[in-house]
Amino acid sequence: MNRFVPFLERKSTTSFKQRTAVPIHSKGRSAALEPSAILAGGVGTNDRESAAIENGPKSEQDLTIREPLFVALVKFRVPETVSDTTFDGVAKTLSQLRKLGLVSVVVVDCDGKGQDEITQRQTATAQARRIATAIDNYDAPGARVIDPPITIAKQDSISTSSLTSQDLFIGNPSELMTALQDDLIAIIPSFGYTVDTCIRKPVNANDVILALTRQLSGLQFVQVPDDEFPITKILRAAEVYRIIILDPLGGIPAKNRATGRHLFLNLEQEFQEVQADLEAPTGSGLLGECTDRARHLENAKLARDALSLLPPTSSVIITTPREAARERRPEDNVMDLALVGTRRGQNPLIHSLLTDKPVRSSSLPIERFTPITSSTGTYQIGSLTTLAKRGMPLTIFPNPKITPWKPPQPGQSNLNLTDPRIDLPRLVNLIEDSFGRKLDVEHYLKRIYGNLAGIIIAGEYEGGAILTWENPPGTTDPSRRVPYLDKFAVLRKSQGAGGVADIVFNAMVRDCFPNGVCWRSRKDNPVNKWYFERSRGTLKFKDMNWTMFWTTSKLALHDEKFHDYEAVCRGIEPSWADKKHIVD
């Protein structure tokens, strides 16, 4: 068995286990490959002799279904502009993904602007063969350019919904089925055949990805002829685990991110913001910049539409071919790749498969990113890769975009946790589940009464933060009130997955308290490594079992604000029902 499989299952990233073997026919006999051979893309001794049989159509009794067949749908934009060296690296990465149990279907998206259909077809076919040849240089069974399985519907049947649209659908899945069954990487040029006249025409690569997603997810509602039932049965055994967009433009731009890119994109929460940013007028008004922004938006829309068809565990990686071609350094072992989220030079496609996380955390401050000068002399900070998930909604009371969080003034009514918009029982359950301790609810409500700055809730109370304004001892000056993170909680079942903690933390430091916030944690708290990476400063109290953290930029130890932070963190009274002085 592939040595990564037990690790992946133990991490619950996925269950990349091949449950049955693929029959291999040789000289009239059949033999089954070992699971390790399947995972590694290995071939039997007599495969060359039986290649003609294996590559041809299979009868129903010849097909053994492996469930699930984990598939990555890859859109490769403008491959004709990519150098041979980078091309070779991308091919190697796709081969490595197959070794890990994720077989790719690559949709070739050439820039056919200004070309007639014949030239477009020639360019797309040449690039498809180029990709297949590059992949064939690595481990067997290699790749295959297949005749596009896309059927173009009549104009009167076109729908605008990604869920039900049948303007493009998989009308001839036979070759695709055979390629997947043989563990081949299928290469598909962006063409389709009209349903009535069978004329070959260019189609939008994004629509091809969505059509493949619908088919492989069992959501293609076009009736398939009875004689193709075995094909449909095998295609429905496939599971689209990852969408990959290889685009020289890289990930989705972001104005307020250290890298200038969304490292993690929570589509449920952030898509509208992304759309507004990319549709806003540019300062330069240059045609090239406008075109690039339009392409970024197309990629974001493809991510949103594809993930709306897939389980929440699926994700989209948007990266450059150069980053996708990056090789793992020899000194980086598998455990490093999976457990260290801030290591430099990782391949984003392999890293995200092993960890289901971006190469670098989206909640790290800019100081944690090392500037990089690429081989072409381009200066950048961090990765240009975006990991997008359907994600979850984020609710913030009060909404900082409408009512910026400020210290309460005398006589001003404040938000309280008993507010009807807040589900207090679910909030208490979140805190108790995360901390593993019972909260003294009555004591806690009294302690923060009148001091509550706001509350952040991720999804259906899967994560959250309670933030307060605290008075330093000996002063009632509202201007000296300290922004304090009182509770930061994530349900245990959601810890380490889905980016819940990053989503909440980002909302806190970007939207709620952009000028800084402080908090405290037990010195032996295992979460402290995560806190250390995301804070701009820390202080361990010598006489208490506390470490203080803050995100305030350029906070000097002699500042009054620093002393106020320290006084507040020393003086907060715990509100646990067990009354033990083992605090948050």
C-alpha cells in the first residue's frame, strides 16, 4: 500500500483507499494488481503485450469498479505560454498526485482570441498532446488525450444555473470512463459536439469543468441510453475531491492581505467582497489590468459554482503553473508537509492534498512572510496560491462595517449575550465543548455585563469569539479601555479542519480590532504555538501561569498601552463552574 495512505486516513483528510483491483488481461488470462501497484500507478509485467486490449472499450463483465475513484478536475489556462521546464514540473506533480490516489482530468484552455476554429482546434490539440507527452515521461500508466465527451445542447434548452444547466453535458463518456478505470490522466481539449449535427465547436473551459463536475457527482439529469448504463455506473463511482485551476495569473487578489492574494477563500463569507473588488474601476484603466481582473473573477465564479455541486469537504486550488511545478525539497519529509503550515517552498497541490490547508495560514501577520525573488526577478511576498472552500457564513454582532467597534461611552446602551439575536445555549455549548469545562454562566454574564465589545460566530456555532472592553485597574478613562479577546472557541469536531479558527481570527484582527487586541493563555496550553505565530508580541508572566499575546503593531514595552494590556491580562477573573484556578 502507498505509504501515504495510512497517514491520510489517520488525519481524516480523506480515505484514499483503493477497495478493489483492476483486472489485467494478458494472453487470455486475468490477474489482479496489488493495491500498492494501483496506488503507485504501477503496471504488470505483461502490460505492454496487453496494452491494445486494455486501452480498448471494456464489456460490462470486464469492468471492476473501484469505489470511490478520487478525481481532480484541472483547468490548465494558456498552456501554450508555459515554458517546457515548468510544463515538465506540472506533469511531474500530476503524476505524484496520482501516486497519492488522486487521478486528474485535465481540461486544456488555450487562448483562442482572434483565431478561427481550425486554428483553435490545432492549438488545443497540440497542447493536449504536449501535456500527455510530459506526463508520459513519468510513472506509468501515463496520460491519454481523449476525444471531448462534451455535447452542446440546443440553444432553447440552455439554463443559467450551475446546478441544472445542460447547455453542456457529458454525452459520450466512454473514453473518459476507460481512462479513469485504467488510472490514466485524461486530457480533454475544450471542444464539444452539437447535439443535433455533431459538429465540433470550441466551448468555454469553465463550462466543461462544471459539466464534468455534474456528471461525476451524479447531478447530470440528461437521460443516458440503456446500453451505456455500465459506463454511467462507473462514472458515478467517481468522487470529485479537488478542482485545480492552473493560471499564470495565480490566486484571487486581495487588497488587505500580506501576500496580495487570498491564501484561504471562504466563499460563503467572502465571494461578494471579492466580486465587488474585482468589478470596481481600476486606477490605471489599462486594458490589460481590466482583462486580468475579469479572468480572476471568472476563476472565483468557477470555484463558487463547482463547489456548490460538491460536498463541503471538496476544495478548489487556484495557483500558477510555476508554483504547481515546485518540487518538494529533499529535507522536507511527509510529516513536515502535513503538520507544518508555515514551511517555505512547498508544492501547493501536494500540500493541500495532504493537509487540506493552504501552504501558509491566512491569519498570519505580514511579519511572518518572507519576501521571495523568483528566478525571473519578480519580487513577491509568500505564495500566489488560493485555497477556496464553500466554507461557512460569518456573523458578527455588531457588524463592524456598519458600526465600527469603539469603547462604550457613559450612558450608551451596550450589546449583551442575552440579546435575542444570540443563541446563548448554543454559544455556551460551543465554549464548553471547546474548553472541555463547564462554564458558570451566571457569573460569566455578570462579569462581562456592560463590557461586551462584540461576538463573532462562524457557521452554526462551529466557532466563535467573545471580545470585551476591559478597564485597567485604577482608571475609568474610556480612552484607556483595552480590547480583550475573552473567549476563543472552536467545536472539537471542527478543530484542525475547514479553517474555522482562521476564519474567526481573521474577522477579529481585520474587521473588528484592526488596531490590535490582547489576550492571555495558560503557559502549557497546546494552542500557544498557533497563538505565537499569529501575534505580534508575547510576554510570559514570571509569577503566574500566563502568557500574554497581542496583535497591536509596534507596541513598545514602556508604552502606557502595554502596561494596560498587562494589568488587564493579570486581573481577569475566571468563570468556570469547577472554581479551579486553571484558567482559559
